[in-house]
Amino acid sequence: MPMINTKKIQSMSSPRGVLVSLFFLFLLLLLLPCTTYAKLRLHYYHNTCPNVESIVRAAVEKKFRQTFVTAPATLRLFFHDCFVRGCDASIMLSSRKNTAEKENSDNLSLAGDGFDTVIKAKEAVDSVSGCRNKVSCADILAMAARDVIALTGGPSYSVELGRLDGRISTKASVGNHLPHPDHRLNQLKTMFASHGLTLTHLVALSGAHTIGFSHCSRFSKRVYNFQSKTRIDPTLNLAYAKQLKQLCPRNVDPRIAINMDPTTPHTFDNAYFKNLQQGKGLFTSDQALFIDPTSRKIVNRFASNSTAFEHAFVAAITKLGRVGVKTGNEGEIRHDCTLVN
Ligand code: HEM
Ligand SMILES: *[C@@H]1O[C@H](CO)[C@@H](O)[C@H](O)[C@H]1NC(C)=O
Ligand SMILES: *[C@@H]1O[C@H](CO)[C@@H](O)[C@H](O)[C@H]1NC(C)=O
């Protein structure tokens, strides 16, 4: 109707129209940070440091030969980095007053070998004159995570690069950003969705628990005092629960950590999903994936088809690597991964 059209045109030049336009501009600006991942690309350092991937791989392999923990520690460090303030290596920053992300209580369990892997790889990159201070710590962490997956028998994939390092790291920002082993599916789904990750991404990425260790305190409630009447979590396989009690007696040394995958703890495979089918998910958050019928379907698919798991994992970790990426003047290329420039 012509009447309405004129009104619309008039309103554009009115103060209200300006407000409306400003509102949309604001919305657009809000959306921008989510789309900056588009700037990530393969071979980002082709002109600045063409051999960066082989330099990083050699450093990671060397560290892996020294200790297996290199693999799970680096992979988990990448996940935590991306979930807190985006994949910007802010997790690597230390602070004088213990206020940085890594000083959060969850760090108790971030093995130092993950940090060390990135520091060693950065040293190796910077020892090549042309590459010095050209490659971000965030990208080195993304490459190192890719390398440890391949080193433990998982899929090889091309890693997107072009992240800048963040300048801010606070313990407080860890707050509600990391999933908890007691979380149920809905809480996990919400948390992953807030980073643009779907249920399939969540299930695939949880498969990372096919390697690595957990401290007893993270699941002991499930075998000792689940509820006043039923001591043991009924979703746990009983034989596995008994095994867990043996590995983690009451008042166990808090430094003791056990394998998260009881079958092939050193291999990045789909055993994690087969374990879930048998009630052998170590955390409530693991077993939860097999309780809900929708996610159970995905678990069953990954358990019976390792190719399907590998494809889904690569897609999911690529998506994870785009979370909150910093470009332009939002970040920098740190000279020392533990300090802002
Ligand atoms: C879905 C929600 C998740 C929860 C609740 C969770 C929780 C945990 C907890 C409690 C531990 C044991 C830490 C310890 O006691 O030392 C752990 C270990 C680990 N997590 Fe997760 N995690 C989740 C998702 C992920 C994802 C998405 C990845 C990577 C893609 C990942 C990789 C790892 C690895 C590799 C370890 C072993 C660390 C080591 O051995 O040093 N986790 N996780
Ligand atoms: C946090 O991680 C750093 C680096 O590995 C380590 O030096 C520090 O002791 C850890 N903090 C806690 C509370 O474990
Ligand atoms: C396993 O998954 C792959 C990749 O999704 C698919 O191409 C293949 O057909 C699947 N195999 C079976 C036996 O379902």
C-alpha cells in the first residue's frame, strides 16, 4: 500500500529512523567477531614462514618421544584455550598475581606438558631467522593439537591458520566457560552451542577422552557417594566401578591420575564410544551422551564406524579452532607465549 510506503520512507529520515538504522549497524558489529574466522585459511604462513608446519611437527614429535602426556595435555590445552576468550593462546599467559586463566582451579589438571610443547615449538619456529616473531602462539597451539592427534593414531588434517594472540587473560573469564564433568547433556549442549558447536560436534569432540588421564577427584563421587541410598552411579558398569575404586581408593593421593579410556589409553581411536555403550564413560558428562536417545544415535554411529568418527572429529575441531579468533588490532603475535608484548 502506497500509504505505508511513504510512511516508511519518512521514518528513515526521522530521529526514530536513525535510531533503527543505528540499531541494525550495532547488530552487524555484534555479529562481526563471529564471522572473523573467515580470515583463517590453509597455508597462511606460505610467504612469511613456509616451513612452519614441519618445524612445529618436529618439535612436537621430539617432546612426544620424551613423554606421552604431551598428546593429551596439548589437545586439552587447545580446547580450553578456545572455550575461554577464543582460540587466542590467552590460556598461556601468566600473571604476577595469579590472576590469569591458567591459575583457575581447573588448571590444577592442565598438565604442564601442554604449555611446554607450545613453548618448545615456538622456540623452534623463532630459531629460523625468517620466521622469528611471525607465527602466533595461538596458531602454534592449533598446529600442535593437530600433530598430537596424528601421533597417537588419530586422523591427519589440514589446519586453518591466521589467529592472533590475545592480550587479556583473567581467572574470572574461565568462570562458566568450561564444561564440568558433572554436567548433564543439556548443560553441555548449551555451552557448546554458545560457541556455535552442535550436538554432533559435542559428541565427536568428547571422543578426545580416548587418550589421557583424569584425577580421581573428578569422578570419585560416582563410585563412593553418588546418592545416600545408591552409592554407585547406576549408569556405571559395575565391574568398571569396582575397578575405579581399586585405582582410586578413598583418600587417594590427589596427584594420582588414571587412564580415561580403560581399553586403548594411548591410541586416538573410537574406543571411547564403545566404552560408553558398555557404561564405561568415566565422567557423568561422558556417560550422558549415551543416555539421551538423540546423542546415543551419534555415539552408536561413531562406535561402529571409525571413519565416520574421524570425519566428524576433524570437522568439529576445525569448527572449534574458529571460535573467537582475533584478527587485526584485536591481537598481536606474541614474542613470548607466556607474556603480552
Ligand atoms: C564435553 C565436555 C568436557 C568435559 C566435562 C571435560 C572434562 C574433563 C576432565 C574433568 C578431565 C580430567 C582432568 C584431570 O583430572 O586431569 C578431562 C581431561 C581431558 N580432556 Fe576433557 N572435557 C570435555 C571435553 C573435552 C574436549 C572437547 C576435548 C578436546 C577436544 C577434551 C580433551 C581432554 C583431554 C585430552 C584430557 C586428558 C588431559 C591429560 O591427560 O592431561 N575434553 N576433561
Ligand atoms: C597451572 O599451570 C602452570 C603451568 O603448567 C603451573 O606452573 C602451575 O603450577 C599450575 N597451577 C596449579 C594451581 O596447578
Ligand atoms: C562409515 O562412515 C563413512 C563416512 O561417513 C561412510 O562413507 C561409510 O559409508 C560408513 N560405513 C558404513 C559401513 O556405514
